[in-house]
Amino acid sequence: MSDDPGRVRGALDRVAARLLDASVYERVGIAVGSTGLALLIGLVVVAAAGHNPLLFAQQLVVGSVGSTGAFTRTLRFTTLFILAGVAVAIAFRAGVFNIGVQGQLIVGGIACVLSILWLAPFVPNGTLGGVGLTLVGLLAAVVAGGLYAALPGVLKAYYGANEIITTIMLNFIAIGIVGWAVDGPLRPEDARSVRTEYLPEGVGLPSVVFSDPNFSILGLGLALGVVGVVAVGMTRTSFGYDMVTSGYQASAATFSGVDPQRTIVATMTLSGMVAGLVGAVFAIMVQGYFIDPSGIGTYGFDAIAVSLLAANNPVGVVPASLLFGALESSGSHVQIHSDVPVQLIDGIVGIVVLFVAAPELFRMLAKRTGLGGEKG
Amino acid sequence: MTADAPPAVRLEGITKTFGDVVANDGVDFRLERESIHALLGENGSGKTTLMNVLYGLYDQDAGTIRVDGEPRSFDSPQDAMAAGIGMIHQHFQLVEPMTVLQNVVLGHEPVDGGLVDEDAAREEIEALCDRYGFDVDDHLETPVEELDLGTRQRVEIVKSLYRGADTLILDEPTAVLTPQEVDGLLDLLEELRASGRSLIFISHKLEEVLAAADRITVLRDGRAVDTVAAADTSRQELARMMVGREVSFDRPAREAIPGEPVLEAEELSVAGDRGLERVSEIDLTVREHEILGIAGVQGNGQTELIEALTGHRVPDAGRVRLRGDDVTDVGRRRRLEAGIAAIPEDRNAEGLVQEYDLVKNALLGNQTVPPYANDGWLDWSAVEAHAEEIIEEFDVHPPDPSATAGSLSGGNQQKFVVGREIGHDPDALIAAHPTRGVDVGSLEFIHDRLLELREEGLAIVLISSKLDELRALADRIVVMYEGTFIDEVDPTGTSDAELGLLMAGQRLDEGAERETNGRSNLEGTQSESDAEATVDRRTGGDGER
């Protein structure tokens, strides 16, 4: 009896050691394998619930890449996931747990819409004004998101407040206050749903390639641009080295001259700036106005799974986002075109998220808890 | 016990490798019943690895383990415990907020009707303590975090005994104890042996091993060099076996070169983490071509002094000057750029990022220093060249820049850190325990380099707990006691016993007291090659921080 816990611990140690030592290729393999396995389990659940699993599988494919419409929808979600995933990855990489991307994107989104609506009367109509307002909106979102994330950063760095708790709380605060504003002072009299004024004509990202009004290749380009900037920043600049080193081993970073407090605040601010951009892209590219924040998809939370799947590597966020974008897209398709209930679809997406993110989460936990044996 | 009873533990041909590093290479070891067996060797010689294999923490690659003559294979410490083997780790495995009683019974709670039967546990522990004269039962309801380290260690021992251990492994048990506590521990080991337990005592300190053990097995580079009876050997012989050759620790000839003051502190007062003053109005000057040695029992403010000099800690009062410029309010990064290099006290936590390769580690501390960084942009090819330079010049093994820091042995890690810190031509170097946990070959190498740097004009502050190191390197030695420099002495004209007295807080002019108090461990360390000046008085596994 008494050696049972030992066996469990031993087995856990071996699994953890294996995961800790996994090479990049093995980790890609683990990600692909766990995705496949999760989908397989999802199909079993669908079959057990009395639906045709093959039909369901087909709907998943059709719903994500089966038509131009489905494909652009996938790309639309992918764009949002990339930005949100990078926001999370920046923080996680530096060892700061920003769970508040959702709140930051809401604050960024509303800041974007408000700045555009306020400035609109003062700029000329037409293309030039539209482009100008769009840029202002993006900038406002970046600033607002950054500030909203800097707050928990300061609280953590200088007052020792746990950033996981403060960022979660700030999510609720953002949802509550913005929700009230959008339903109250910001809601036009003639609006039948909870929303702000429409953004003026000319504000938006032109579709260019696809004709989907809710997706622009420029938005995707912007997201990929952010990925590039963050990836280069992390690997090729002094500041990036400071940040990533703080994430790996804070004591060594401090000894090398890194100011830990300032690094925490800077990391959170950067993370929030990118999160704010998610809100702006959502408002400008997808909606054209701002809505009740509790009705916005949980991009900020799903982004945690995206980032974990990508091992918190900004470049890895791109394929991870593609997977999540496809799932989200096919989910909305299946919901309309099959009789599989919505809850079941969410559950299956949940299984995928769990399976896909769990190995990386386990890796991070193992690193933190010393499971899998000490190195060296 | 009959003469032909099987030994308590017998290890045959134990081999254990970590990647390319062979930690144990065909080690044979035999622990007789009712004996104290010391496992002696330098840090990194494989002592702890061998015991971790026995304790089920590691799987050996080859070799067999026999306990009481039976071949055994342990998958986990729980298996080893079930076979009567207990291990007291260097870093205690106690849950600090929980009481002593809870810690002792943890995982083996006596149960009465589904609830922990604390009364039964208390009775049993008290009986154990009575038997061995432990004082642990005085503290049964006290949270472990309120106990001093010596008592915590006894709690660990009681915990193992409570679980029925017949064979106890103690990993560097004296490292955290005060001299008085060391004496108490050695008595306790005798006591345990007399009651029929078999003990393995891991150490790298010759005096303790000779005083406590019946037999001594010396490990070097993962191999068992020899096993000798403590009565038939000497410190000289043990040192030679540990190191593999005669090692000279004579003070190298040098001439004093007067130079300009480089690093100065004036009436410096520094508070520790808990807000208490740890450094009190210290004045200090280090000149070009000079090594200033700071001796002292650990925990007398050295850490805080170092941090105030390097820029990691803001002093409460006083000034720090570098070549006449006031740098008191300048943070670590700018002091580093200004030319104050530092070898950290704890290379594992502070000196190296374990998961980074050597290239990335070569950038640590240099991330804002040209040519490795220009206007915030990193030049990795320059960093890589730098890493290769360090590896070449400091003879780091393996000579592979893509090896992770964590995969290197302690000595090679330290050589890399030293090489990196002096790489960008600093004006001053704060070297904290530059040879701690380093094998003798690397130690001599680092010493030689420090002396060369002194020749070249570097001003060096050397903080060490090894008196022979201070004696070999320093031009002047100041002794730190309770936050002040109690005295400054000439390294060649002062005996270890005198230094020891100063470190214990007694001024040398208090001559009368010297006779009566000069006893104990301090004399024993004289002229011994690896002698630690006194036992580190650490309050925690990582020192004071």
C-alpha cells in the first residue's frame, strides 16, 4: 500500500522528464498527435450522442476550408487568435502570467471605436480621412490596452500583487464598465441591439483579396507583422534578451543588470498593447462598431491555449492560431448546418483545447515544480 | 552481530551517466552494520549521485544494490524507505509552515477511525527522542519555520527513524550548522551507531570525516579511489586521494604595486531583506593592482556589502565611488557598464541560465555592452565569438558553445562565469567565493587568472570562506563581523587561529581570552588544503538572500 504513491510519483517523474527533454520536433509531434486524438474522441462522443460521426467530420472540414466563405471565416478567426496569442506569449515568455488579454482587448476595442467616433467630425470624408481615422483607432487601442495591462504590471512589480488574480479581476471590470457604457451613454437611440454608433464610412481595412466584409488580408498581414516584430524583438534585441531571460531564470537576469520591476511592467505593457490591437481589429475589421463585451468571443482566453500550444513562441502562434481559427470557424458552420447541439460542439472544441494545451502546460508545471528531476 | 553477517548496504559496479557526463563509474561500496562510513570527495566527485542511486532517486545504468545481502532495485525513495534506508538531504525536505509533529508523521500518519491519531504519534516520537536524547520532542507543536537549522536537521533524522530507517544517509550534514551544532551532530551519530544503526556520512571536509567515521571511501571523478579505516589514515593521505596529486597552496610570490584607488566605500550602511542593518558604516578602498580579501563567517553582512558594491542593493547611508565618481545611486546595469564586474555567490541561480547554451550565457551581463549590443540590437556573431574565446581561454569542458550551462560540471561552469565576468576589461571585480564547489584543477586555474588580472591592474575584492584562498591571493585581509570590519591584517603575518578568533568577533588584543577560547574547529583547519575556514553559518540553503 505504502509504495503506491511512490509508483505514481515515479511514473509522473518519467513522463515529466520525457516532456521536459522533448525536442522541437517531438513537441510538434505531440501537438499534432494530441489534436488528432482529441478530434477522434470528439467523434466518439458525437456518435455516442446518436449523431453520425462521419457526417460531423465532413461538416468540420467543409465548415473550415470547404468554401471561400468558410476559408475567409477561418482566416478571420485566425487573425484574431494570432494577435491574442502573441499577447499571451509575450507575457508567458517573460514569466508573467497575463490572463487579462480579454479585458485588455475590450478596453483597446472601445478606445479604438470611441477615438474614431469622436474625431470623425473633424476629418474630411473619403479615403484619406478613413485611413487617418483607422490609424488613430489602432493607435488608441494599442495605448489603451497597454495602459490597462501596465496597471497589474505595476501592482505586481511594486506591490507584490499576484498578476493572475489582478488581471482576471480587471477582465470583469472591463466587461462590466464597457458593457454598461455600450448599453447606456454610447448606445444610439435607434439601435435595436446593444452597440455603439457605426464607425464612419471609409474606416476599415479593405478586403483586397476576398470579398468577405468581415475579413481583410490587411488584418492578417498586420497580425503577421506583429509576429515578426515580436519574434525579432525577443531574439535580437537587448530588451528581448532581458525579458526572456527573466522568464527563464529571474535571479540570473537580475544579477546581469536587469531591473526586474521595470521588466515586469514593460512586459505587461507590451502584452497589453498587442491585446489592445486585437480589440481594434475586431472593431474595425469584423464588426464596424463595438458591441456588448460579454458577447465578444473569448479570444483572450483561447489565446492562452494558443500560446501554450505554440510553446509561447511567437512564430509558433501562427500555425496554432490556424488550428484554433479552423475549429472556431467549423464550429459556427456545424451549429447552423447540422443537428449536433451547440453544447456538444463547444465540448469537442474544449477537448481539443485541453489535449492540445495540456502537454505544454504540463511541461511548464514540471519546470516550475521540479517534477522530472533536477537538471545537472 | 556475527562476523559473516552481510553488510547493511553493498553497492557493486554502480555506473550512472547524465548525457556525456559520467557521474559514477563502476563504484563499489560496502557499508558494514553498526558503523559510520564517510563518503569523501570534492564537489562533483559523484558522492551525492551515488547515494541518490541507493535512495531510489536515480536509476543506475549498471551495477547492483544489495541491502542486508538481498539484491534490491528501488524505483523511488518510498521503496528505499520501505527497505529501511533513510536519507537526510542537504536541503531539508520539511514543510515549513507545518509543525514538527506533522512533519515527522507526514505520509505515515497513525490513523484512528479515519483521523490522524496525534496522541499515538506524539507518544511514539517522544519515545524515540528519549532513546537518543533528542530535544526534538520539546518542539512538537512548533512550526518548522520557527526552528534553527540544527533543530530542523534533527527533525529530519527523527523523521527517518520514525519511518523505521536502519541505514541513514546524511548528505553534507554539517554544511548548514554552526560549530557547536557540528559537535552535537557528531555525538548524535555515535549515539545512533551505538543503537545499531548504520550511517553514511557524505562530506568534503577532512577533519569531520576523520573525527566521525570508522571507515572512509574516497571518490574522485566518479570513481572510488580507495576505502580506508579512519584510524589508519591521515589528512595528507586523504587530501592526496581526493585530488589525485599533491596540491600546493603556497602563497605565490608577488610584489606590491602601488596604484590609484579604484573602488571606494565610505561609511556604507546597508539593510538586509528584513530591514535590519547588516552592514554598519564600513569604509573600504581597493586600489589598482590590489586584491582585498574579506574574511568572515557567512552571514555577517558580506552578501549585503557585495550587493551594495555591485549595485544590486541600495545602501541606507554612505557612498560608493568608482575612480572618484559617485555611483551610489547608479543601478547594477550602469555600474556594470562603468566597469564593476562581479562573480556571483551562487553561480547556479545568478551566474548562469541553466537552460541556455553557452552562447546565450556569454551574453548574460553583456546585453547592453558593445560589441555584443549596439543601440539595443544584439550581435549574436560577436557573442558567439566571445563564448568561444571564453571556452578556449578558460579551458571549459566540453568545449562546445551549444552545450547548455546546466550540463556542465560545477568547475567548468565557474570557469565560464569567471571568464565572462572579466571579459570586458573591468576596472574592479567583486569576486564572491570564486572557487566554491570547484575542483582543485579549476581552482588553481582561477587563482592564477585572478593574480594575473591583479598584475594587469585590476582592483579585486575577494570574499571567501576559505582562509587558504584569502591567504594565497589577498594583499590585505579585512575580517568582517556583524556588519563591520573588525580588523585588517597582513595575510602573511597572521595565523589561521588568529583569523578564526577575529571571525568569531574577538579582537586580537584581547590576548587573555584567546588562550581560553581559541579551541575548537578553528585550529583544526590550519594548513589544510581544502579547509573551509569555519563551517558556513548559513541560515538557509542559499545563504542570506
